[in-house]
Amino acid sequence: MAVTGQEPKTPQGRRARSRILLIVVVTAALFACAAVVYFTQQNIRSAERRHEILLGTEVSAAANSITAYLESRQQQVKDFAREQSPLLNELAGNAQSAVLHRQIGNILRLRFPGYFTFTIADRDGTDLIDDLDGFVGDACKLGIREYVEHLAASGNGTANRTADYRTVIHPQANNYHFDVMAPWSDGDVLKGVFFVSFFPTQLRGTLNAHQSPGHALVIINTDRPYLIEVTAAGARDKISLRRDINLTDDEIAQIRATQDIPGSHWRVVGYVEPDLLKRARTDAWFDAAIFLTFVIVAAAGIIGLAPGAGRA
């Protein structure tokens, strides 16, 4: 009678036990490999989800900050036009006065960080200042005329009216800027428009302050989707020598959050740097491959050491 627990003495018994061990080891190895693949995929998805959540927070914070900044600028320019109405009226009567122009410019420079230039226009949208330096370009003049038309449509002949001016980055060599406009009046009589231009320094700083490593926050133009207005590195003119002025297809594919800026042609978008996710996926699968290799080698070793392995 055979003793329980002893190794089968017949070749058939040894082969049966080897087959059972082979099945157990291969099944365990397959389950381990499947688990590694599953959890690697889950970790990659979780990492991408974390980026998406974080970018949503960053875009919302940056867009809200820029909205508040733009609204503040618009109100401050409106207040300035009202407070300095006598000085603006004097300039309108003597538009060639360098002294008056410099005086108003100095006041603006003290009150508004990022100030670039200003002008005044009559109710027909005609620029009243002889802009010898060419700072008030054609795009600015077109914006003034459109604003005047909106003013005319929103009031009843008095200065107590409002109109929307949707600001945008105006491309001008070495002086990319955006404009803010307000009604210019004499008492209750609307005389025209007071116009102030600003460098986008504050916009760049806001994007940079809310942008995490591996993420990119960009202001794009809502009328020309994916045309870059401002990045954390500067306005379109500052980045044009280093990259395309439009978002690339890879960048567009990685956009995770967007938010429009009221009162402007701007939209803040946030995307994950394409190489970041590629590297993260590559690293995750590399680690998984090492573990899978260990599992396969270990399984092969167990099978190789099993009694009867390799025997007929």
C-alpha cells in the first residue's frame, strides 16, 4: 500500500504532478500579469484625471483674476475720464499741445501700472490727437469707431450711457497691447471717447502665477480659435520666435479646461504639456514591464525546478 504524501513513484504520476504544478504556476503568472496591466492602466487614468482637475482649478482661478482685473481697469478708466474731464476738454481744444499730452500721460502712468498710451476721439470716432509716434494703430481706431457706434445706440444724447467694448490684443511692433475705453463727457453732454492702452504684463503675470509645472495656461482669441494672445512667457510678439503663434494639434488635444473672459475676445485654456503625459505613460509601462519580466522569470524558474520537469 502506498504511503500518503509520498511522491508518486511511477513516471505517469510524476508527469501528472508536474502538469498540475505547471497549470498552477502559469495561471498565477497570468493573473499577476493581468493585475499589473490593469493597475498600470488605472494609475495612468488616475494621473490624467488629477491633471484635469488641477487644470480646471488653475484655469478658473486665472480667468476670474483676469476678469476682475479687466473690470477694475474699465471702471478706473471711466473714473479717470470723469475726474479729468476739464483737462481732456483742454487737450481737445489744443490737440497739438505736447505739454498737455505729457501731463495727462504722467497722471496715467502714476495711476495705471502697464500704461502704454492714450487718446481722445470725438463722437464720430475721429482721433483728435496727432499721433506722430503711431502708437494708436488702425486696429485701435477701428475699435474706437465701433465703440462710438455702440455709445450712440445705447443712450439718448447724454453722457450717462454705457457700451460694451470687448478688448483684444492689438499687434503692434514691440508694443503689443490691449485697449480700454470710456465715455468722455462735458457735464451731461457726451463729447466722445477716452481711450487708454495697456501692455499685457499683468495678464502674463496672472497666467504664470496660476500655472503648475507641466501645465500651460494660455489666453486665446475667441474669434480666431487657438490663436495665442498671451502666455505665461508673454504676448504673441514675445513668443513668436520660439514657437508657433497658434496652439499645435498636440496642444489642442491636451486641453482640459477653458473659460471665457467677459468683456473681451479672450478665452483662458489650460492644457497638459504633451510630452509630460507621454513620459508618464512610458515610465509607468516601463515599471510594469520590469515587474512582468520578474513574474515570467520566476514562473519559468519554478517550472524548471519542478520534479519531472523536462522528462518524458
